[in-house]
Amino acid sequence: MTFKDNPIQFQVLDITLIVADPAHPRQHGDDASLKGLVNAIQKKGLIHPVLVQPADASGRYRLIVGERRWRAAVIAGEKTLPALIHACAEDELLEVRIFENLGLGVRAALEPREMANAIQHIASAFDTSDAAAEHFGRSATWLNQATAAANLSPKVSALLDSGKIASTGTAIQLEKLTQKNEARAESLIDLVVQLPEGEKLARKTVDTALSEESGRRRKKEESAPPAVVDAFAPNTGAAAIPPWEELPSLPAARQRLSPGKMKMVAELLGIADLDEEEILVRLIDEFLALKGEGSA
């Protein structure tokens, strides 16, 4: 019988009875990369069962799919694991694993604003953004980025809904432009409203405006005389510019990026629209999280 036709049994197994398959195509594993998954399992348990088949007469089971979930569960201290027991012929094992990793319709990422609204709703139950970020096992920077699409102004949100803005990432950039130069952002929004049917505000247009505003700010700071610090002056409480807003453009690096690789990374990060800057920002945040940085 083929894998598709073999019967399936669900069972909660003792985690010590599950063993890895030395022939699995994933030969290099890094426990540090499992940090987010370990956190999720500690909070909610294993959401998706692993797939196993009987290994030998001693009652052990060999992993077919879910090695990262199994390893993360071991690190999280789980004693049992939900599993689907499904016999698989040796000549089908590799295909089953590759098809599962490719996804191919198994899971579709939520639309960015849907995900942002959901994350913000969960985060609202915590007293501070740091506590909320810790709950997700991520940094405060990640939380700000993940919820940005939930905080679009009514004007920008309406333009995104009407299809006048190319992507959610473009809409977020337009909000950043509003913070830097409200008059310029409003002028751009007015132009977008007047665009002919089918035309959209491109990400490049907003990025250019943001880059120009950042350049003006730097020139202004460089030409300004040194500030005299008054030790008795009251603290104004001015908020620092979030670091992700000042990420330098990387034109040379982007020219070397393969569209196919960008698409693959976007799918892994759960980014619906192929937005290069959003992908880069998320990759930087994931890297910092792996290195144990609480915030960037």
C-alpha cells in the first residue's frame, strides 16, 4: 500500500519512545534556532502532532515528519507528544518529507493586517510591551514590527483596502513618512486618491520620500551647533526614533538577492506580500532573537 492509502492512528506517545531517523534530509540542526518553537510549546503544548512509524519490535517509533517539533519538545521538557502513527515505505519517505516541508497548500499565512490585529489583541492583555514580547519569545522590536499593520491611520487603511496602495508594507512605510513629515505624507496621500483605476502607490515612491526625509534630518543635525546641556532643565521625555526606521538602504545587496530565494524566505517568515525591506527587517530581528538579544 502507498503512504496515502495506509491507515493512520493518533496516539499520545512517551517522548522517549520516539527516535530520529539518521536518513532524514535535515542533517544540520541548531538548538538556538528552536527558541521560538520551544517557547510556543512551553506556553501551549505541541499544536501539530509529529508523524511517526513503528521502528522496531521494542515499541519505539521512528520520526517521519516533525523532527524540529520533537527536538523543541525535548528542550521544553515535555514528557509526552501527540503523534500520528502512519506506516511509510522506504521509497516514499523522502517525498513525504519534502512535500511536507514545501507546504504546497498545507498552511497559508494570514493576511498581514489579520496577523497584526491578532498579535495586538493578545499583546493588549499584558501590562507592558516588553511583557507581551516576552510571552511570544521575541523582542520588543519584533512586537512593534508585527503590530505595525494594526495601527494604520483610517486614510491609509482605506487606500490599502481600495487597492490604491501596492502592499501592506508600503502602507506601513507611508505611516512612517507621516511621522517624519506629515505635510509631505498628506500630499502623497492626496495624489494616491487621484490615481486612475488600476494604478497603485509603489513602495519605491514611499521609500524614496523616506530616504529624502532622513537625509534632510541628518544634514540638519550635522549643521546644527552643539547643544548646550542644562543640568537643571526638565526632561522633555522625547521618544527616540525606533532603530528600524533608520535602517540604511542596501542597494548592492538587494541586486544580489534572487527573487526565488526572497519568495522562499517570505513564505518561511509568513509575509504575504513580497516586501524586501520587511523581509530584511524580520530577518535581522530573528537573528537578534537567536543570539539572545532581548531588544534591538
